[in-house]
Amino acid sequence: MLVEELMNRNMITLPPTASINEALQLLEKHKIRHITIVDQDMYVLGIVSDRDVRDASPSTFLDTSDFHILNKEIQTIMTSPVITIHPMDFVEEIAYIFYDKEIACLPVVSGDKLVGVVTEKDMLYKLIQLTGTHEQSSLIEVKVPDRPGELPRVAGVFGNHNVNIVSVLLYPYKDPDYKILVFRVKTLNPMPIINDLRNAGYTLLWPNNIMEPKR
């Protein structure tokens, strides 16, 4: 999946000369956590988080004369330079940037100009969609040998039961000779599939304690 399919094109931006108070108002109004700072041509100059604004704001316990701090320009507290991504980058790759750099928002730039933003919340929501956890489904984890052809063989069991697969994930196993296939399938009664997978010689890691009901 590409970034352009995930990014938010309705960006909230400010010029570097805007006040900290303006940033505070936008953060509260739009219920967002980051504002990208751009010039008149939409070139990214910096980024400001709600924490930056909070840290720069005076305490409500201070004298009102201290609130002149909110009139300072936002460029005095913005983070610069900014890590940016491109619309044609892969979502899987930018997920690592979020993790590695410990950031929560990435401006999307094309032709050096801001065209969108991606937040960690966007990434989390997309993960939910990709794994199918938002749909009514059953989860089945199968331990398989790490060799060609295992995925279609296991998937064929689901096909034999005319059950749609919502999502498939592949995880490493502690023994490098095996992998874990994680299926979400569109059925609330996975027992017939589970029994057939066991009869085919596969080990189920989940569910691993369900026995076939006695007849």
C-alpha cells in the first residue's frame, strides 16, 4: 500500500510568523496533535506538536502578565528540519520511521511541497483494516514448514469449506524451519476448518485447545 492511499489531504498549517496562541486555538478546534509550518508556497519549514505548545504556554497559576509568551511566533518553538515522506513511499516502510524516530506525524511532500500528512493514528487504523479485526471473523493461527507451497495448501482448506479469507499474515516462528500463518476468516464457526487442518497434519497455535465436539 502506498502513502497516497493513506495520507490526509486536509492539512492544518500555519506560517512561521503565526503566534503560539494561534497554534493552540487550531489544535483545540480541530482536535489534532500536530501542525505543519509552511511558507506561502507550501514548502515545509517545521512542525509543532501539542506538547510543544503546551510546554511553551504559561501555567494558569502564573500572573496574567506572563501570557504575553503566547504572542511569540510559532517558529521559535517549531521542530526543524522535518522528516518528510513521499506519496509513493510504501506504508510498511514509513511504519518503521514512526517506530525508529519515535515520532507521531509525518508530512507528505511531493515536488518539495506539502501535499498531505500521515499520523500514527492513521497507521493504527490502517493496521486494523489490513488485519480485518473490524469485521466479524474468526482467527486461526497455523504452524507450517518454511517451504514453498504451504500458503496455498492451507488456504485450500478454507476454500473447500467455501469460507472467505478476510486477511492473511505471516510471522516468524522460534524454530527457523517453520512459519506462522495467521488467517482471519469470515465464519463464526471455524470448527470444521480446524478439524480439517489438524487432519491434514498441521499444528494450530490458535485455537489450540478446542476439541471436536462429541457426536
